[in-house]
Amino acid sequence: MPLRESVFVVDDDPSMRSSMDRLLRRHGFDTTLFDTAGALLDHGKFYTAICIILDINLDGRSGIEVRRILAEKGVVAPVIYVTGNDSLASRAAALASGCVAYLVKPFAAQSLIESVERARIS
């Protein structure tokens, strides 16, 4: 099995996806980008993921639901949630799902990089 080598970024907002891609690459991370939950779920090469950055509100699906589906498939890659619609219920559900971090948009670039670094060593 190959080493974990890429940060998977799942966000239906093209500008957000592009911004995270540039930031992560500038800090030396390879990225694999997905614009929908379906594209991520169909990908299948989860063993290559350092972590999965997952938007909570994703093309009509809950990122937390997507995380549950991944777990049922045996995917163990750490998850970092990002959201533009913070709520106590979302935050509680995200934390209960075992995420590495929960970041509210707009978040500081350093917060994302530190979260990915934590995921890489977990």
C-alpha cells in the first residue's frame, strides 16, 4: 500500500476549493480536488489520503453524512470539516464523528495548515 501522499479537498465552491489548493500546495502538500460528495465517494483511492477536508454543506448532502458513509466503507483517513454555516448542532455532530478539526469559513490559513499537519501525524 502506498504512503499517504495527498490532501483530499471536497468543496462545491470552486473559489474555496481553488484557494485551499493553492494554500496547501504552497506549504508542500499534494492535493486531490473534488467538487461533489459523489466524486469523492467514487474515487476509491482513500489509502493515499493524508486527510480529507470536507465541507459540511456539500451539494445537497451533509459532509457529516459523507463521513459516516466513508467510515462504513472502512475509510480511516482523518477528516477536517470546513463550514460557512456554523451551528451548535453541526459542530457537535462533527466533533462526535471524530474529526481532526472543525474550521469556520473564513478561517485563517495557518489554522488549516496546522490541522493538516496534525492529521498527517495521526
